Amino acid sequence: MPITEFTALVTAMSSSMRTYSFCVGGAFWISLATWLLVNPASLSGAALLAPLVAVAVAGEELVMRRRGDGDSAALSLSAVAHVAAAVLLVPVGAALAAALGVLISDGLRRDGRQYLLVNSAMFGGATWVAAVVYRSLVGTHLSWTFAAIPALLVLIGVRYLVTSAVFAGGMAAMGTGPFVGLAWRAVVEEVPATVGEGSLGVLVAYGFGASPMLLPFLLPLLAALFYARANLERLRRETQEALQAMADVIDARDPSTTEHSERVAELVGRFVAAVDLPRRESERLVAAARFHDLGKIAVDTRTLAAAERLTEEETAQIRMHPRVTARLLRPFSFAREISEFAALHHERWDGTGYFGVAGPEVPIEAHVLVAADSYDAMTSARPYRPPLSRQEAVAELLDKAGAQFHPTVARAFAAVLLDEPLHERLSESELAELRKSFSRIRVASAPARNVIADPRLATMAALVSTLVTFGIPGTPVGVRLALTGLTCCLLCY
């Protein structure tokens, strides 16, 4: 978890967050200082401390530079240094390396100094705990054999769990939700980045341990990986901005619906915040709201602005725009699920929508788009009618719940629009069922499906794994035989 993510969390530091920061930071630094005073010889021979701090500082500077240019870093090289320090140094030395990296990188930035205490404690403390657990498993002697792999995996996992717990505690102190739910989300959402950062950290540790001469060759490799991930995120962002620009153009084609997509996205944003959906699922649904009308680019402007009754041909043209939207979005990997929601944003609960899809078969996300889209249409002026008031539009939502609108979504939306707590219109069981209805984004599931679907990829993966085990000292014979047998079977297949 990059330092900058936690910094963003506490931008508007409340009194409870400030108290939390002092408690967490004070506990860490008092413990570290006490340990060093009682055991001054514990850092003797820590020649790798300075290089690892340098890697952590350089990594965080790369992150900040990319963010300053408007790009997402997607990978934290400071975490790589923390994992390497936990492998190579005694626990207190690893904690000191991680904490010093934060102090230097944040301390040299004016906007980062107020977060020095909590950030240094989060990363220093997590690295300390991880190093203690790791040393308890492998002892004082580091051996790069097959038997060390489980301990290295435990190290990566423990460090990640501790940082996630501290992060969730900060969010809970800010009043953004219960600690357990926040901690679970923090753990699940960052699994891919954690695996990558942890693996690179082990690679750096191995390079340092084998020979310091490998350092000049490892750093360019890490920088190249960092920039590759950052560029991937930049391309994704630029694609989203291009789609947003298209949505703006489409809104502008019809004077009666100018900024319609932005208003629908804002309504959906309020809804997902009230329902307390996870961050990624919330962002996905808000993006679907922003892009739901892209297909109107295929509709004639005169048809969009018509004040009279539409002809059958014009009506058919209007009715096709959700599917055109889906076709425009589907080529983009990040928008494939969004395309399904957008394609169904004119379906009705009673099955009499544009394409006659029955309400229970429509994803709950599309029902949310239906409610938000309809509310904005009702409260916007049209050439053929004046706008409804907020109270009138909400009454319409509730009146048509179970016919046009999903019953639970309509009542939840009514509460959001009237600034009421959800529990005034939904029971606890209804609210829990509503949250469960939203599809979850599965982390890192695509590669596994691709390997299963492509026998050649599975065969090559098994072959590479087999060859690697023959290069790792101490690999059990049973593991080598099992992988060799799997490879042979796949080759025959």
C-alpha cells in the first residue's frame, strides 16, 4: 500500500484521526527508541541499512513524480525495499529502514510533513512485525532454498495485513465505516499489487544477499517495471477521459439534456455511498452512469430535440442507443461489465422496457441506472413539459416501484434523494440483501481463466515451474516429480 494512499486518506485530518495518529505513531517510535537504547548492539553490522533506505526513498519519489504528472503509479517501490529489509536485516533494523524511508520522502515534501508520524509508524511497524515472524520461522541464518519459500510468503502476507489493519483503523477513525469491513476491503483490493511488490522485494533481497554488485542492475529493472505499470494506468486513464469527452459531446448535442450524464453519475455516486459499496464496485457503477448514453451518438440530433410525437423510425432509433452504447464500451477491458449495465438501463422491472428483459434478470447495477436516469429526466425541463420538483419525482419513483423500478432500489433512492437514513425505508435484512445483490469485482481472476482456456499457456507455465524447481536447492523430490508429470501430461494433451 503506497504511502500516498494513506496520505490522501488523512488530507482533512479530524480530531479523532489526529488522536489515532499520535497513538499509533507514539507507540511505534517509543518502542523503537526503547529497543535501541536497551540493545544498542542490535544494529551492529547493518551495512545494508543505508542502501535499502535509499531504495525506499527513490521508489517513493518515483511515485510522487508520476502523481505530480497526473499519472497513477500502480506500484510502490518503497514496499519492495521494506520487504527486502525484513529479509536481510534484524527486525529492528528493518523497522528503522522502513521508517527512515518515510521520514525522508515525506519530510522533504511540505504537504507530507503532517503525516510523518502515522505513515512512518504504519510502514515501520508492519515491517518490524513481518521481520519478527519471518525470523521466528527461518532463524538467524538465511538460506536461499526451497524450504525458505513458505516463510517468505508469510513475511509478505504479515506485512500486508498489518498495513491494511492500520489503514483501516485510520479510515474508521475518520468515520467512514466499521473497522472489520474496512480492513477486509483494504486486504482484498490490493492483493495484486502486494504480490508484485513482495515478489520484487524478495528479488532485491536475493540480489543484495548474493552480491552488492547486483544493485546497479536491479534498480533499472525495478524502475522499468514501475514505469511499465504506470504507463498502463496512464493509458487506462486517458481512455476513460476520451470516453468522458465523448459523453460531454453527446450531452451537448441535445440542449434539453446538457450535462445529463454528469448529473446521473452524481446521483449514482450518492447512492453507492449511502449503500456503502466497496470502492471498486462504486467506481465501476459511477463510470457506467457517466457513459450510459454514449450510444446516442448514433441518434439524429433532430430526433433527440424533437418536441412532437416521434415517428416509429425515430422511436426505433432511440430504443437502439443502449445497445450502441454497449458496442462502444465492450472493446475496452475495464468497461466490459459497464457495457452490460448500460445496455439495460431502459429495462423495467415488469419486463416492458426497450428490449423486454424481465426485471429479476437485469443486474441490480442496471436498475440503479434506471432509477437515476429516470429521476434526472423527470426533474429536467423538456420541450413538451416542465420539470417535476424533487418531491414529485420521488413520489413518482415510489409510485412506480414494482412496475417500472426495482422495488428496493426505488425506496433506497428515495431515501438518498430526500437525505434520509436508509434504515427509515429499508429493513436491515432488505439493506443487507441489496448490498449482496451487487456483483463483486474479482481480483486477478482473468489470468487463471486464460491459462485454463489455453492449453499451451498452462503447459508452458508447468514447464517453467518444473525447470525452476531443479534450480532451487533443497526442493523436495516429490514436488519435482509432480511438476514433471503434470508437464508431460500437458505436453501430450
